[in-house]
Amino acid sequence: MPAINGAQAMFQQLVMEGVTDIFSLPGAQIMSAFDVLHDMQDQINLIHTRHEQATTYMADGYAKVSGKPGVAMVVPGPGALNATAGLGTAYASSSPVLLISGQIPSKMLGKDTGQLHEVSEQLDVFKPITKWNHRISD
């Protein structure tokens, strides 16, 4: 079996879990994920939004109407922080919503070097409004 990258593994698993739609706003740190989604467009419908907050509100509404998990994808830092309003709403109403956020390069985490969209301890922001959060790195 040929090797696959993290984005390929993630989206293949989401398809196996029944995910057919993802709400997202493109950005630099998640462009490799968009490359994979382009290749999987026959399996996953990508809905582009105009603001990160809309990704999680739309994922929440989708989950409530469809009964399937809503999936949102945003860039790290300000993008992820913008998504917290909809994610908090989903959490408060027990909607199954998955937020995928990009990240600065792993080797730069915790160094406060001013990377584009760097937010120190980004995961901590989500602890009160998520059932589970985790960083996946290479």
C-alpha cells in the first residue's frame, strides 16, 4: 500500500465515518488539506464560507438537520478563534460538530516567534467548549 499523508488519512477516515460535507474557509495553513479535498470531490462536498464563524454555525445547523456530524475546517489563530462562537453554540446544544484547525509548523510551536496566525496554547481556548480536543502533528 502506498504511503499517504495526514490529510489523506484524515479525510479517508471521515468518509468511512459517513461524512459527506465540510464547511470551510481556505487559508495558507490548510492548503494541503484543500489539495486532498480536491482529489476527493466525488466523496466530500466542500462548502466555502465567507467567515470562520460561519463554518461552525453551518456545521451546527447541518448536524441538527441531517443527524450527521457537522465538520468545519479553518486556519489557526484568528481563524480558529473566530470559529469558537459557533462551536460553543454546538457544544451547548449537544450537536455533533468537529472543528479541524490548521496549525503553524510543529517545530515552531511554543516559541512565540510571530508566525502567521500563531496563538500560544490554542488548544486551551477550546477546552471549555469541546468534549475532546487534540493536536495531531508529524
